[in-house]
Amino acid sequence: MPLGFKSSELFGVKVTPTTMDDLFTLMDRSVAAKDQVVIASLNLHGMYKLFKDDVFRSLHDDPKTCVHIDGTPVIWLGKVAGLDIGSQHRTGWIDWFLPLMERAQRSGWRVYYLGGTAQVLSDGLARLRGEFPDLMIDGHDGYFDARSGSAENAAVVGHINRFQPHILIVGMGMGRQEHWISANRKDLRTNCIGTCGACMEYFAGTVPIAPRWLAPLGLEWLYRLLSNPKRFWRRYLVEPWIVAWFLLTRSNRRRAAKEAEERPSS
């Protein structure tokens, strides 16, 4: 089943500009068609991973992957590149996690969350069940032997399939979660697989959530950095410069190639 939403190229990186309602529509379609789609997240950390990790990039480039924008700097880059996108296309998990749970309860979607520590998962699921009493939800922590062929991995996949979720949310950290999805998606009986990083940590209260007014300003990163510099210093102080270098290098190469094509032959 085609995604139904057009993906664009942002300096060689795939993005699918979608609003929250667009993502719900995509889920509706995939559930109705009994098909499977991946809803992957893209922010600057994700762009860094794309340039460094072939498995990560392959999952994003798959025709049945919707790459929604989870970071205001990506919106800014899109505008620089001339894409028709705006703030409505920033669909961060922190902002649409609870609306998704409400939509799942109303639509009768079964939701499975994979990720976090056992305590984070327990606290998060308890809170969700309290707020959405009719929501059908289950989960498993992300601390298991995720290697293909391991007994623990087979047990987790089996647990997911027995629950038969319409929506599988994988929050095992950017990079590890994409590798796990790539290795297991063919064995998973679910319609939508979403990558959410550490979303449950924020929801369960383990990690503080940045004030939402910082999101449109692109300053959530500063709040997170100050809250936990040991965890985030490299992501926010080093990786953006590497991404900028990659983008500039790629842009220069493309411009040189275009000029060579337009140059009249002697």
C-alpha cells in the first residue's frame, strides 16, 4: 500500500512532511488495509545517524516508511531547501503521544510499547491505563538480547505477535530501534511500527519534559543539555557540526556535478 503522502528530498535526506492528522490518516489506512508501514522520526540526531549508519538509512529510504519531522531545525533546513513545509509539519512524539493514545482508544487500536527500563515501562503503562481506561495496551522493556536469533529476541517478537497490536511503538533509542525493526519487521504481525526514542521516559517522569514553548523556537535541545549534560553534550554540541559538514559537502558536490552537466562540451 502506498503511503498516500509525498516524500521529498532534503539535501539528499528523505522527509515526508505530515501533520498529526496526516499520521492518524496513515494509521487508519494501514489498519484498514491490513498492511504494514513504518513511521520513522527525523531530527538532527537522526540526520547524523543517516550519514553514519547504512541500516538506519535503508529503513528510512524504504518506500513504505513515512519519515515525519521531529525537530524544528529540520523545518528550518526544509525552508532553506525550498520545501513547502511549516511548523504544522513538526510532529514530535512528546506532543502527539497522548493524542495517539486517545485516538487508539476511540478507534479500538491495540497498542504495544517496546522500550525503556522495566520500571519506566511499568510506570508509563500504569499512567496510560489510568488516563485511558478503555485503551488496549501492553509492552515489554527494551533491555533484552535484541540480536537476531537470540532466545530473548524470539520471545519478545512472540509476545508482540500474541498481543496482535495495530500500533507497535519502539522506543529503544535512535539507532538501536531502527536496527531492531529492520531485522524483525518481516516477522511482526502489526500494521504500524513507529520509532519514538525515549518517549516513555518523558511520559513516565524519569526525564523532564522541556517547556512546550521552547519547541517552536528550536530550543528544546538546550533544556535537555542543561538537564543532563553528560548524556546529551555530544548529541547537541558535536553532532550538529558534523551534520552541517556533511550537508555542505554534499551540496557542493551536487552543485559541481550540475555545473559539469551544463558546461558545453568542446
